[in-house]
Amino acid sequence: MKNGPDNRPASSPGKNPETGANNGAHPGFFVRLAETEPLKLDSGVELKGIDVAYQVYGELNADKSNAILVCHALTGDHFVAGTHPQTGKPGWWKDIVGPGLTIDTDRYFVICPNILGGCLGSTGPKEINPDTGKPWALDFPVISIADMVRAQKLLIDHLGIETLFAAIGGSMGGMQVLEWAVQFPDKVFAAVPIATAARHSAQNIAFHEVGRQAIMADPDWCNGSYLEQNKNPNRGLAVARMAAHITYLSETALTRKFGRKLQNRDQVTWGFEADFQVESYLRHQGSTFVDRFDANSYLYITRAMDYFDLAERFDGVLANAFLKTPVRFCVISFTSDWLYPTRENREIVHALTGAGANVSFVEIESDKGHDAFLLDEPEFHKVFEGFLEGCAEHRGLRRKS
């Protein structure tokens, strides 16, 4: 097993690689940041003493030039590889991150933080508000994608890394990657935004609002204070997850996997049980999601995505966000992704081209929908690895013999 920056195993639970401090409430590494200077949020609120949970894989080289930041999506977390300590399942990018894989942990030092506003150790609505001694709940300030990136920058600074070799992420993770390239262009050598967009569309805001309303309509939501009352809006959160999960798939993928096949029966029941396999599948997705995710975090993170619009702060001209950027980009989309379709990824490419950036673009043929970036797609892996290899050669990062 590869080690973290202080030579402790990278999967050591509840440890901070820098101080050895124990955070027994959450697995993985853990550090408290912004203790002397608060983190100012886009909303104007200042947060002091924020916690960031994260996981590392591989070894940081002597000149700290091989660090890759992996940014997770809405329902992800910092356990990108290995075995998830809570679910016992493989990490969410098991086909990409690991020894000898596309993001080769024998070559790169991979850092994956749980986002600000998350629910697995980083400061968010589930955690304790130091001013009240109670969970933040709806007292937690509304956050943005830019706020998440600022918190990640504090972590990277804390680890003593001057420049990231690459920032990589899909979906909401891709938004964070774009934000890194705009906020800190001199701190990122390469950026790989995958299946993402530079602004959230009206359709996606609409889907998020359905999910939020499902949560808030659950009587156990208790106006956000459910943890104080030992309750959980599991029904609402499960419905939110079911609705969102449909958007991650394609009609072709759903038809191929389920069609109109019945679930453990020969004929319909003429009732409202899960007659169809696809119904059973969605119910399973909802019921397992509530075991690992916080409802208020879902509200806050989806709202952060809705507010995301890179062009807005540059007078509506996206190209102006990337003017004179030194970052090398590889933008990747998938043909059947209707959540973040290729046309939205092309908008990013056109803006980068207009700004004179070094950019590559590829649309991967896939019928698996938005989730294709999480699945076994050999052509995607090949293109992704080729881009990283070219960047590594330029930076003099050689493979281990």
C-alpha cells in the first residue's frame, strides 16, 4: 500500500497526515483549516475553522510535482478508490484511479477532498455549529462551487503543494475543475473537465428543484432540524435520488437493462408495488442512498450547482474567464449524455479556443448516458490516459520502472 505525505498508510482511518489528530467521527484523513483567517464565501459570510475530510493515494514525489486533485460529483465523496469504509463497496472511480490505471497511483499522488457542504467529514449542514453546539442545519450558509474550490485550495496549500499537476473531475467535479482553472490558473498545469458545463441549465435547475421539494415535503425534514429531533427525511431524500438517477442514465441503457421486464412475477399486480424491474431498481437506489447521504447537504450542494455560471462574472462572455490561461485542457463529453450534453461541453471548448488556450476535445461514443464517465468505457480511458501521458512527458514525470 502506498503512503501519505507523512508515510502513514493512505487509508488510515480518522487520521490527519500532518498532525496525526484523530477525528473518530469520520473515516479518512481530516484537517482543520481557515483557523487564523476565515474563508469568505460568495454569499459574504465568513467561515472560520472549517474541517476538510480527504483521502490520498500514492506518494508525493520530492519536488511535489506529481499531485492530482480529483473532484467528486454531487453524490460522491473522497473515497475515489479502494474500499469505501462505510459501504464496503469499491471507490466510485475504481476503473480510473489505482496502480497501473489511467490515474496511476504508482506515478501520481492523488488527493480527493470531500467538498465543503458535504456530509462525510467536511464542514457542512450535518456538522456541529461551534456557536450553538448543535448541527448547522439551515443555519449553514449557502455555498457556491467557487467556495468549494477555495476550501480545496486551503488544503493544497496545507499539504505544501505549489502547483497541481492536474485537476480532474466529472459532472459537478468538472465544474470544480473549471473553477480551479479560472480562480487559480497558475496553480494548475492541466485540467480535465468531464461531462460537465460552464453553467447550469434551466432543465437541470428544474430537476434539482423537484428533488429539493421532495425532501422539504417529507414531514421528517422538520424545517431542516431533523437531526436534533432524531429523525431523517428518508422518504423525501430517496425520491430526490430516484429522480436524479434517471438523469444519469440514457433511454437506451434503461431499455437494454430493464425494458418492460417484471420484477419477480409473471404478471402485473394491478396495484402500486414495484411491478417493473426498473421501478425496483430506482427504489433500491433511493433506499441505499439515504444510508450514506445527508438531506440538507443535498439541498446545499444542488443549490451550489444551480448558481454555477462561469461567464456571469465576466460580463457574460465565457472566453474572458480563460484569457491568457497557461492551463492545458482536455474536455471530454459522451454522445448519450443528456444531462450535460456535448453542446454544453463544446461551449467550453469554443470559449477556451477563443481565449487562445491549449485545449483538446473529444466526444466519446457511448449509450450509457451521463454516468458513462464512471463506467468501463475503454475509448474514454484511452483518450484520458493519452492526455495525461502527454502532460506528464512535458513535465518530466516518468513512469516507475
